[in-house]
Amino acid sequence: MLDREGFRPNVGIILLNQKNQVFWGKRIRTHSWQFPQGGIDRGESPEQAMYRELHEEVGLQPEHVRIVARTRDWLRYEVPDRFIRRDARGHYRGQKQIWYLLQLIAHDWNLNLRATSRPEFDAWRWNDYWVPLDVVVE
């Protein structure tokens, strides 16, 4: 689902533990690490999508977290043409995201990367916030 400008609506999740370290998940069968994130389905609010993605990707339920903050407006980024599939060029420009900052209020043993039949991560770790900042794609 793209908006009129060619951006796919998406939510991103930064999950903090009690030491204010951030959750970092390793994409299944790759060496890529990232925050949980995913598209917003038609008819779904950003908050509903965030909770769905939180469960699908890391197995947490709403009662396991507290929303600390979220971006007020959409953050947009354009994907360079070389990364866009040929059949999508001309109408897909990138993603627009609402980011959520969540505090884990349960034990991290509640994390479950196999909560669904289609896992997206095969490993996870807690990092100080600067680790992802050093490796993020600009």
C-alpha cells in the first residue's frame, strides 16, 4: 500500500530495557541487525500496527511494554533507485514512518522470536544506543 506520493506507511520500534539499552534484532539468515519495524496494513492505525509488529517480530504483548514517546509526524526517506525493484520504479519512492519508543516493563525472557510461523529475527541483543547509531544507513 503506497500513498499518493509513492511512500509506503511503516512503523518502527525502539525497545528499551531497564538499563536503557536498545533491542537490536538480527534479520533471519543474514548478518543485518535492525530495530523491529513493518508496514501498516489497510485500515490499521500506526499504534495497532506497532503492537502487531511487536508481537510478530519479538513476541511481546501490549502488557509487556509502555509507550514512552512517538514521532508526531511521518518521517520520510527515499530509497535510492539502485535498491528499488525494476517493476516498482516510477511509483515507489520509499517509506514514511512513525517511530515508537517503548519501555520493556516485563522480563526480557518474554521476548520470543518464534511467536509466529514466519520469524523475522534469529538472534537479538541489548546494545547501548550508540551502537545502532554507528551502523545505521544514512
